Amino acid sequence: MNVHSLKQTYLQYKEHHPLEMNDLLDFAKNHYLSGEITLKDYQALLKELENSGASLPNELHLSTYRMKKLQSK
């Protein structure tokens, strides 16, 4: 999944366009937590969205670090 397809999915679910990149970030996080997107897709989306100006709350930065650490084992 890429940001374009995430935006299309967001539009289908919410019936309006995201107001900012953080809206998409929250949407991606919820879809990852509900098992609708894979960890690999979530990480790629996270990177792309952060590069576009979205930002994670501090506690999510820590959990993302833990995900990467677990993956490397």
C-alpha cells in the first residue's frame, strides 16, 4: 500500500479528504492495529508520511523503535 491508495481508502471510509498528513498517519495506524495492513506496509507508509510532514506522538516513536528491534531478531 502507498500513500495514494491510503488516501483513497480514507476517502471511502470517512467520506471526506484528509485535512492534514497526521489524519492519514492516524488512519494508517488504526488499520495496522486492526490487522488490515501489514507491518511492512505500515512502516513504509509511516516513513512516507513522515517525509511529507506528518509526525508521531513521542510514545509512538518508542513503539515504532521496538517494532524495528523485534523485527531484527
